[in-house]
Amino acid sequence: MSLTHRRDDGIDVVSLPERLVMANAGDARAELKQIIQAGSGKVVINLGDTEFMDSSGLAVVVAGLQAARKLDGDLYLAQMSDTIRALFELTRLHTVFQIFDDEGAAVRAFGHRAAAARGHGR
């Protein structure tokens, strides 16, 4: 299993597999952490292709958030199916993550965040 990864304007965009479960969660976690540590700490996880995720999959996403924040970055989620969104709501993780309907909006949000931070420094 391999995550799909690309950079978009300095943001790491990662797509997760169709199923993120205990069987592949360890590999996914290691790969995601490697991507985050090699990048800027600004990450968008595209869940558009992910149809099923168990608690091990949730742990991968949470570990990614922790790794990104250690680099003073953040991790945004995009393109969640209704099933995955229900899982995040059931576990109350929707209150921890910023969730966007589409990947482009998530990537743009990092730009807005940087602009807001620069504006507060004046």
C-alpha cells in the first residue's frame, strides 16, 4: 500500500487508500509521518477515495495531525464521504479537524491562515 502524495503550492496533499484499517494502518502511519517530516507541516488529506476507515485508520489521521503540529503546521481534511464524516462525528473528531468539502478549499485555507497571521503581526 502506498499513499498518493503531491505538493500544491508548498502544501503536502495526501490521498488515503480506499480502505484504511488495521491491516494497512501501520504502513500508512509511517508513510504519512515521513511525508510530513520531509515537508512544511502543512498537510491536506484528501479522503475522496476512502470508502471505509476503522479506529486504526482514525489513529493514522490523528497521528498525522500531531506530527504536523509539532512542526507548527496543521492537517486539514477534504472530500469526506458521508460514511467517513459520520465516523468523525461519532468520535467527535470533527471538532478537532478543519474539514473542507473540496481539496482546493483546504489548500487555499492555508494561504488565508498565513495571510491572517501576517496581518496580526502589524
